[in-house]
Amino acid sequence: MKNVLLLFTFILASCTSPIKTYLPSISELGIGKEIPFSPGHNMIVHVGAEDLPAKVTLVEIQLAPMSMGAPPHIHKNEDEIFIVLEGTAHFLNGDKEIVAKKGTIASLPRGYYHGFWNPTSSPTTLALFIAPGHFEKFFYAVEEAVKFRRPKSPKEFGAIITELAGSNDVIIDMRKLPSSGLKLLPP
């Protein structure tokens, strides 16, 4: 029994990591760590997955007029909550297109097709909460891949997104994009 207790104590000690100290932070919309995610789509990380014990991410998305935010996709592991802060966004929710004006909150759980875009002539700003927040690594991976590969066309950029999405258990299906979103894509 003593040997089992010693073994258990050793295993417990080797598995415990020091307690991480989390510090409060306060930020402002429009100011922070920017990720130039795609043409017409800038992101600012306000809270990263490692910033809080809850492991959530909060990003601000600045979506230019007449631009795609995210194509129709489905997450296996993450839930997302969007808040329209300024302007108007169109969301895909399953097979329905929702026009979301300032103040709209879209709760999009894992396992359902969704996407968003701005088919209007005015910019749109969104807040996006991701849980668990580890998915933020996808945004950084896209940024690095774009810097390294330097895509010369929207099709090449889309190939990068599709590849990295797949490696993060996200499936993209462009056949689900409604006509208002299709108009934003090059021929």
C-alpha cells in the first residue's frame, strides 16, 4: 500500500503544473493586436485563449463593404457568438440567410453551418467570442501562410483557408453560400 501511495504521489506531482497567474486587461475597440486576416477583413485580438482561465477568445472583426467574412463552414469543436457593433452583416444560419443590423447577437453552436459577409456599401464591425478559444491559432496560421505563400488570386487565398480549416476540424462548403454572398466572389 505504501508503494502505491508513493507512486500516486509521484504521478500527481509530475502532472501538476505551477498555477498560472491571470491578469486583468482593458482594451478599446479598434486598438490592439491586429491580424490582417484576408482582403477586406481585419481582426483585432482583445482576449486570447491564454488570457483567462475560461480559455475564451474575443476578437473584433472589421469587415469592409462588399466583402466576405467567412464562407459557409461548420466547426466540430468550437461555439461562436457574434455581436454586430456597427453596420450590417449577413449571416448564414444553417440554410437561412439572416440580415443582422447593429445590436444583433448571433449564437452559432458547433455542428451547424454558418458564415458571414458584408454585401452593403458601408463597413461593418463585429465582436466574436470563440469557446474554446484555442481556435484563434487558425487566424494566426492563415496570416503566416499568406505571408509565406503570397497568394495572387482569391482562389489561391481560398485554397489556404480551406486547407487550414480542414486541419482544424472545420469543413467549408461554398455550395451553401446564398446569392448575396456569391455576388462578392470573383467570377
